[in-house]
Amino acid sequence: MNQSVHFITLSTLDLNAARDFYVSGLGWTPLMDVPGEIVFFQIAPGTVLGLFEAGRFAADMEGGPEDARLGGVTLAHNVASPQEVDAVVDQALKAGARLVKSPARADFGGYHGHIADPNGVVWEVCHNPGWSVDEDGTVRLGPVEG
């Protein structure tokens, strides 16, 4: 199997709240939106984030409500500076996010904070000076100085 992920699909208890948060609050543009079912956003070259209504998510897996729960997952968004971390966290809070962890210096030498969208999906907003992406899309995780 090729080492890649093309779709990240998350169960969401309130699809309308999630859509409003990402579209109206954060300014994201849906790739496809099926009201009452799922909304997709392209989040990187060849990568899509899907927010799937919890009941339909469970039914799609032929499972029960316990199969629709989300646990132990964070999504991360890397930015260019600690100041940008603060700005993105502030924008998300104004759009209805819940503060999970205030932005602060991280053990790895960067700077990060955590917010949760209206459905509890936790996002880490991070400045990691050792992280970069080459023109061909290769991710580099280098040591952080200082």
C-alpha cells in the first residue's frame, strides 16, 4: 500500500454547526457539501477533510452510535510564527471555538495552542521552526535550535 492518506473523515454530532464554523467563521471553501450528510474541504494537495454527520457516519460503517464517537485525535495547522499562532487561535475563538490550551512555548522548542471546533474536534495551531515542506511536497522535521 502506498504511504499516503487522501481523506480524513471525522464524525460530527452537529454538521450545521461544523459547516458554519469552518465556512463562515474561518473562511474555508467547501469542495463538496451534501446538506444533512457530509461536507468536504481540500486541506492540502491531494488531501481532503470530511465532516460526516454522526448518524450517517455510523450507518455507513453498519455500526451503532458508539462507532460514531471521535476520540484521541488532533489535527494540526502549522504557521510561520508564534504571533500567527496567537492570531489563528484568536480568529477561531471568535468563530466559536473553545480554548483547550492557551498558546505557549512547547517542549519541542516551538509554540502552540489547542482549540476545539463546535463538535469537539481538537486543532493544534503550531509554529514549529523544524518543520518545512519541500517543493515536491516532502515534509521535513528537523531539530529545533535553542
